[in-house]
Amino acid sequence: MTDVVSMLAPGQRIFVAGSVNEPTALIDELRVATLPDNLHFIQFPLGGYNQTDFTALSPNSEHTTFFMTRHLLDADPERLHFLPMQMRAVYDYLSERVDVVLVQVARDANGRLRSGPNVDFLGAALASAAVVIAELNTSFTAPAGCPLIAEQQIDLLIESERQLFELPVPEIDPAAVCIGKLVASLIQDGDCLQTGIGAIPAAILNQLSNKNDLGLHGGLIDDGGMELIRQGVLTGANKPLDRDVHVTGMALGSHALIEWLAATPEVMFRSANYTHEVNVIRQLPGFVSINSAVEVDLHGQVNAEVTGGRQISGTGGSVDFMRAAKASPGGRSIIAMHATARNGEVSRIVAKVELVTALRTDVDIVVTEHGIAHLKNLPSRARARALIDIAAPQFRSELETEPVS
């Protein structure tokens, strides 16, 4: 503990790796330490994985986050700063604003030191920081496709042995199954996919077993992606860029996924300046971006982060991928979501979204369990009609009364 704190100085900006690569043993040491004044922690957390409110570490510490989780709801609002920023831009933001990096590393099957299974912003943070403090977790073998880290880059290495958090298997309800089938009908052999996490992405991946030579280029790989690679469905054989390679920023899933990645170098982990970069993705024909939303309005605008006036997530990388899909020859931007929330009491197709995460021009297709709305090239009133047609039936008559010019 003394060694970690001795590396810190008042006023420093400290990047803490997020999701499955959070160095929790280092954070546990900071919780019981007397910290220098005015430390400013920066993290892109993921709900379920990351549970630290850095404003609670000391009376004057600050915390910048790009994503809201329930563990931040009780943070001091004067010292918690939510920064709405797309993931590609976060990479550039961190390339100039970090003094210290806290990160988890592991050794690969050959004993070489590599990053743990999330590299979204690691390259930017390492290039910017003067001090690197790493937690060497000996409980797992590093993915073979994660970046190597030179030991001389690390100023302090603290060893731990703790199990990585496993992402629970999502519960796929009948509506999600229906959505999965509808989205799968939009996927063509040879397409290159980007998906998220949760029941609907899992349901979509479950329906792709009859496809051929799909590619993967996105922010994450999970157990569903692993199974499709094992089945020979995801091959990357049709990709002119990174052919036969699967590109991801992080791994989210089971211990079995992490063990498999340790022996699977063709799953290549790259930072957000590559995974979310439009000039990379535009070189991938048939790039299909599949994301979810809190609600979509009759203009086709997407709210993916606010409900009831409360920030519940963040901008994330969805808009990066939506716009990149439009730059890809034959690319498509899909929003897939349940038609209702709160056990059917609230429509997720609405007259106007509470907050705009993605513009109406960012979305090509919206899918619910009630059908597919092809919005691309439709004028405004036709877009509204297409969206009403895939809303839950009990809300359609009310939506039809809303004026759309």
C-alpha cells in the first residue's frame, strides 16, 4: 500500500482501466490509504463490473466518468463529472490528460506480459502518463491477442491472484428470441458485425449459425461470439482488412471465454482509435452495426442513456459504429430493442425521445418483436408510419395522433 501511494502526487489525473480489466486490488489499497489532495480519477466504467465511486476515496478527490452506473448515483455531485463523449473521442481525450495509469496485466502462455482483456483506451493512457502502476493478476492467462507490455514501461508492479468477474448469462425472453430472428434475417453471408451485450445481442448471435464467413469488428467479444468462431460461422474470410482475424476492444463473459482467448491469437484486441475509427471501418464492406436503445421516436432519433430524467448509461460507442456503418459499402445501422418497458406499461417507440444520443440520420433500421422498420431513404411521415407499425399494438393509436412534419 505504501508503495502505491508513494507514486502519487497532489492534483494528478489518474486513469483507471475499466470493465473486466479494472485493477481492483490496487483500488482496494487506495480505499484504506491516506491519499494526496485533489486527485482526479478518470474511468469508463461498465455496470456490473465496476463498482467504485472515486469521490468516496478522500474528501477532495474528483471522478470523471463517461458512463453512469448505479454505483455512482450516490456520488458527491460536486465532485462527480459525467462527460458525454463517444468512445473514439474518449481515446483522443485521454491521450493528453493522464498523469498516472492504473491497469491490470497478466502473463500469456509463454510468460510474456500483456494487457488484460480490455484495451479500449490503454494505448492513449500509456502514451500520456508519466507513471504506470500495474496489477499483475496471476489467476488467469492473458489473451494471446492482447497487446504486449514492456516491463520497463511499468513503474510499479503489484501481484494479485483474484478471479475475474464473470458476466452472467443473460435471460433471453420470447420477445428477444423474436427480435433475434428478425435481425438475423437482415444479416447476409460475408457481413462484418458489431454487437453489444445483453439478452437481445445474445439472441441475435444464437440465430446466426446458418450464416457463412461472417466477420467481427467491434468493441467486445462475448461467449456468443466465441461459439460462432468455434462453429466456423465467424471466420473473417470476407474482410479485405484484418482478413481471418476478429477485432475487439474487450472480452466480456465467462472464465471459459478468457481461457479460450489465451490460446486464440486470431482474436485481436485493439484500442478504440482502431475499433471505433470510421476510416478503418469504411474499409470493411457490409459492416452491420447492431445496438440497442432506451427509446426511439417517430423521427428515428435514439435515446440510449437517459430515462425519467436520470442518466443511466452513457453515449458509449454506438454512434461511432452507426456512422461508420454508413461509410461502409453495403453497411447498415440497426437498432434492436423490445417494444415496451416496465412489463408492457411503457412504449419504447415514442413521440419524442427524452434525450438524443443518435440523430435520425444515424439509423437505417429499427427492429422490435413486432417487426422491422426500414428507415433509410424514407421521408419523415413514412418513417413515422414505419415505426408506429412496429410499436406494441396497444400504443399505436396514441402514436398515430402525434404530428410529424
